[in-house]
Amino acid sequence: MAHPTDYVATVSQAPATTAHAEAQQHPIKLYLVVWAWLFVLSTMSYLVDYFHVEGYLRWSLILILMMLKAGLIVAVFMHLAWERLALIYAILLPPVAVLVFLGIMAFESNYTLVTRTAFFGAP
């Protein structure tokens, strides 16, 4: 018959190994690099206004820089880069689908405007 302390030793060792496997520590260098990139991208966004960039170029640059910063934050600080692909698709596909549908609606609205103007005359 086994001694009760044998079971205690086995049980006390099991959670330590599983807890160690589940708790993943990322190196501080990763976070410092991401913070540096966020600082650089924010500076570039500020410089777009500082140099008085106008028109579609301005809005394109601001939106691109904003999406890059959001992607870094979601990937690293929200740990999405280490998640399963199914979870990533569940989080990213709905906003992408909404943007695609917005683009389709914008194209359709322009088509409707041009068609009405052509058939009913300019106001």
C-alpha cells in the first residue's frame, strides 16, 4: 500500500508543470520595440499635419498610419498574434466584411446618382 505523502508529492508537482506551460512570458524587448514603432508611427501621423499635407493623400496617410498602430496594439498587447487562426478570423473578418459592404454601397450610390442624373436631367 502506498503512503499518503506519495500522492501529495505527485499532486503538488502536477499543477506546477501545467501552470508553467500555460503562463507564457514575452521578452520585454518585444514590448519596447512595439512602443518604439508606435512612437514612430504617431510622430509620422503628427508630421502629416505639421507639413500641411492636403486632400486624399492626407487622409490616406492618416488612415494607413492609424491601421498600422491599431494592428500593432491588437497583435502584441492584446496577444492576438499568438491566438489560434479561428479566433483571429472571428475577430477580424466581421469588420472587413462591413468595410467591403460599405464599399459596395458607396459604389451603388454613385451608380444610382449618375443614372438618375442621366435620365431625369441635372437639378
